[in-house]
Amino acid sequence: MKSKGTITGARETVLAAGKSVAERTKVLAGKVADTAVTAVIAAKDASAAAVSAALGTVATSIQARAAKGANALVGEGTTTTSPAKKKLSKRMAAKKRAASKRKAKKRKTPARFKKKRV
């Protein structure tokens, strides 16, 4: 009889401990969920602010380009260059391009085709 009482007592202890752990886990899960929701809200606000800043930058650059284009159409702020200067700059650019290319390697002639020295 004593062993039956011990087993029942042990079961009750384990059951009580399990309930206690389950309740603590439930509370912890609730806290984690609240923290996650708070983090999501903060991230959403931050991303909205970042998107707003990026769009503001894009809008500013578009406005600047539009103003530059309008000035170009009107003729304000444009510089004119003579045809001679344009021709010279094109020639210099062509020389730079030609100079930057490597010379083709000469192919070595095989030993069997070389002339023997006597």
C-alpha cells in the first residue's frame, strides 16, 4: 500500500510541477509575443521613415534635373564651344583610345622553321 501512495504522490507532484511550468511558459510566450509586436511596429515606422527619406531624395534629384533641362532649353547656363575645339577634343580622345590598346603579340616562329647559322 505504501508504494501505491508514493507513486500517486509522485504523480501529483509531477502534475503540479508540469502545470506550474506550463503557466510560466504561457506567460513567457505572451511576453515574447508582445515584444515581437512592438518590434514589428517599430520596424514598420522605421521603414516608413526610410522610404519617405528615399522618396524625398529622388524627388529632389528629379526636380534638379527638370530645372537643368528647362535651363538647357531656354539657353541659360550653357556654354558654346567652337567646332575647332570639338574636333581637337575628338582627335585627342581617339589618340587616347588607340594608345591604351595593347600591341598584338608577335607569334614566335617554331624552331624547325628558323634558319640555322653556320
